[in-house]
Amino acid sequence: MYVAVKGGERAIENAHRLLAHERRGDRDVPELSLPQISEQLTLGVDRVMTEGSLYDRELAALAIKQARGDMIEAIFLVRAFRATLPRFGATEPVDTGAMQVRRRISSTFKDIPGGQILGPTFDYTHRLLDPQLADGFLPETPATGEASSAATPRVTDILGRDGLIEPSPASDADTPVGDLTREPLSFPADRDLRLQNLARADEGFLLALGYSSQRGYGRNHPFAGEIRFGEVEVGFFAEDAGFAVPLGSIELTECQMVNQFKGSATEAPCFTRGYGLAFGQSERKTMSMALVDRTLRARELGEEVKAPAQDEEFVMSHSDNVQATGFVEHLKLPHYVDFQSELGLLRKLRKEFAEAAEAPSEMKEAAE
Amino acid sequence: MIASVEHNEGMQAQRKAAMAVLAHSDAAAIEQCLEAVALPAHENLRQPENGLVMVRGRIGGDGAPFNLGEATVSRAAVRLSTGEVGFGYTLGRNSRKAQMIALCDAMVQSSEFAATVEAKVLAPLRATVAATRSRKAAETAATRVDFYTMVRGEG
């Protein structure tokens, strides 16, 4: 039970004023601009867009600045902003096969059409702090190579041609695409809803679940079939124009996990798959997402559900960091009346306990 | 009849190509190009407005669609005094950009302005977009792993 407590207004107002002061920090230090955040804290912006479930670099940068770099607070701000705008509709599904690839690697085949393209990556860095970056470092301009006009087909498409991997579930025009921002979750949930939930899920939560599945809590023996990052065109069927209009492009990361095969008396064995997709360059996120997408398919693939990562209700009900932080942090709100009643009950119990502790000796004496 | 359907399809492809170039361009760059054009009289058919679209992906990249997350979008519609109606849609929250795209879309459909908008606006913007794209492609290509070169180097 919560009660309205009067008298805090002034303290709250001054606390917010102090917050704004602390956010600004030392006023002799130049203020951060939104382009600085957007251009130089790129991956942080990508995470806020992905988990805030809103592709808008400028808004995500503003949210990070306002939240003093607290990512979950920033994600919360972005989610709240979403509610202020009308939704025009849904885009045409993006074609990641036609991505203008900035990075594309496969751990299953050395020689893939289009090649292994490392792009801007932390991989193979030595993870040593670089003192050069502390002050005014200007990096070299990037090396250039001869761009190939060869297509970069998805590795899963190549495997699929020989039937070595299960096909993706076919689209069905009669089945509406599930949207958890419009209808409350119910279980069991279909894969479209699960992927939407995982796409906006907390990266740390998915990382831990994916990791647990690799360590034996749930069946997962994957290969990273392919990870790709780059720009993808977005089209939207505009009713007024009467055709699908181009909206521009967004950056996406896609991960295709190739998992242990299944087969049956009637079906030849083939690899199964897990899928991850996120805004921006979000590699750890999409890899974790693909692992958890696969573990959550346990029911569909007839596997025993015994680990947390396989339990869709557990995963989907606890993956959203805005919901999670709301419930955890609500404990900070005044619970004075609740606590008073607990305190009263505890005092009563302790009094009864003390009386009982004295009483038995008397009773014992009386019995003897 | 068939000729007219073909004409419509051709026009639609042309409009889409123009919209794509404009959507990929900076608002400031479009504005600058438009300064070189004597703009036709026009009115807003739809006041520019910001909103959201739900971006969809496909399960496994090529399967059934799912909702990935939303993106901000700006849209507008204009009508030239000669009747052509243009639509502007773009990612982001720049309603001025949406309005300029709508105006260009209307001009693309006008026999009087199509050539001008192509020469003064679309062509230079297309060149900029292509240059950015090929610069990125060249930078990316330099990070392609060439296993064969390594083997030759050892021999």
C-alpha cells in the first residue's frame, strides 16, 4: 500500500536541480554535444536504440546524455518517448541478404562467396588500454581496397540449397505478425513474438542465458554460421502514394547460429538454427539472442525443457530491463504504512514468543 | 491500355528511385540543390508530421516476418498548382526534409519540371550518395581476409 505523502515537493524540486548540476559536472569542462555522443559513443547509442526499441540516433544520444550515461535509464527515456508519436504502420520486412555489408564473418566456412570481411571490430585487439586516446588522438584514415561487386549471400542460404539446414518458417499472409507493444504477452508464445521480445531484451540478461546454455543448462552446440553488420534499405507501403516508398537505410546486425541437427523417421537430418537481429552494430546482443532463440525452440523441436534458457515464460517475463528496473526500483518508494503494519505484527509475535518462553517453565513446574 | 500501365510502372520506378536518393541525402544538401530551382507554386496536401513505423525483419533472414522495433519517420504531401501530387517519407524527425522530398516527387511527375529536378537536384545528390557508398565499400574491402595471399607470401 502506498500513501500520498505531502511535504516533499520542495526537496524533490531541489533534488532535480542538484541532479542537473551534477549531470553537467565541472563547468570548466566543455559540455558533451549530441553529435559527439552519436559519433563517438556509437555502440552505446546502438544499444539504447535496440533496447529502447526505437531507431533514432539523435534521440538515443539525447537519452544517454540526460541519463548521465546510465543505459537502462536512457532506454527507459526512449521507450517513454515512443508513446508520444503516432504509428503510421509497419515497414516491408527488411532484406538482410541485400545488406551493404560493413562486416561479415563466418566461423563455419573459410571461403564464402563475398569473403570474410572483418570491418570495424574489437576482435584481435589486445585489450590493452591505449594512452594515446587520452588526449587529442587523430587516427589514420582507413585503408581502402578494391570493392568487389560479388554478392554476399547469407551462409544459411548456401547451406539451405543442399537441404543441410532447416528452412526458415515460411510466411503466411493470413497470420498477422504478433506485436507485444499492442497485445499483452500470453504463453505459449510464437516465434515472431519471442524474437520481438528478445530483440528489445536486456543484453546482459540474454548474454547470461546464452552463456548458461553453452555451459550445459539447455541443449545448445552452435556454430556462428554468420554474423553480418551493415546498412539495409527500409521500404514502407504508403497508402496515400499507393506503393512502397523508400524511407532510407538503417544499420543492422544479424547473427545466424547453426545448431545440432535433428531428424526423424520421415525427415532427413539437418542442422537447426537460431536467429538474432538488432539495430546498429550489436554483435554480442545478436549472438546471445540467436542462442536464446534456439533454446526457446525446445518445445517446437521436441526437446526436454529443463533449463532456464529453455523456459519461454521465464525468459520473456524477465528479459525487459525497463519492466525489471521498474519493479526492483519501486522498492525505493515510500512503503511506510506497509512497514508499520509489519512492524506491529513483528512486535506482537516477539511479545508472544517472550511470554511463551517464560510460560513453559511455570507449566513444567506445575506438572511436576 | 497496356502502354499506359507500362508508363505508370515506369513513372513509379522513377519516383521510387528519386525518393531513395532524397531519403539518403542530408536535408541541408537537398535544400541547397533546391535553391538552384525556380520552384513551382504548391500547397501542403498533408501538413508534415512525425511518427513511427514498426520495422520488420524476417525469421532466419528469409522467413516469416517479425516486429524488430520502431523507427522515427517524417512524412508530408504537396500538390503543385498544376495538379501533380507528391509524397515525402523519410527516416528521422526532419519534417522539412519530408516536405522537400514531397515537392521533388511532385516535380518528377511534372513534364515541365522533371528535367530540371533531375539535373539540379537528383543528379548531384545521386553522385554524393554513390561517392559515400563507394568510399565505405572501399574501406570495407580493405578488411577482407585474403587467405590465399598469406599462402603465397610464405612460399
